[in-house]
Amino acid sequence: CITTDLIIELSELVNIHRLEANSDWWFSVFTLKEEFCYKGKQNNDFSSYSMIFKKIDLTWKICWMQRSSGTTDLST
């Protein structure tokens, strides 16, 4: 692992738990399998994300994101 702040080695979608959308926003909850090196420390995690996207001037933008790291119980 090289001592750079962040090196992403793998980011793989495992499951989409929830997805809701309409014409100007959408909400998603999903789990990623992630392998990365952060400040010289190797990480191999399942992380859950919650994200809200909003359409602003015809462009989709992330307006909120939350990440829970560590080993996630994928049965939930």
C-alpha cells in the first residue's frame, strides 16, 4: 500500500436495498464491497450508503450522502 491519502482498488455494488425516484429527486440505499488504502492502512470493507440526488438545472447532483463503514450484515 502506497502512502497516499486514498487509493481505491475496488468499489463493487453488492446490493441495492432501496431506490425511490421522481422527476427531480431520487433516494438510494446500497451496499458496496470496497478495497482501498487510506493513509497507508489497507481496508477491505462492506459499506452501506444512503444518497439523495437532486436535479438542478437539468443536471443530477448529490445533495446528501452518508456512509457506514465496516463489515455489514448483508441479510438486513
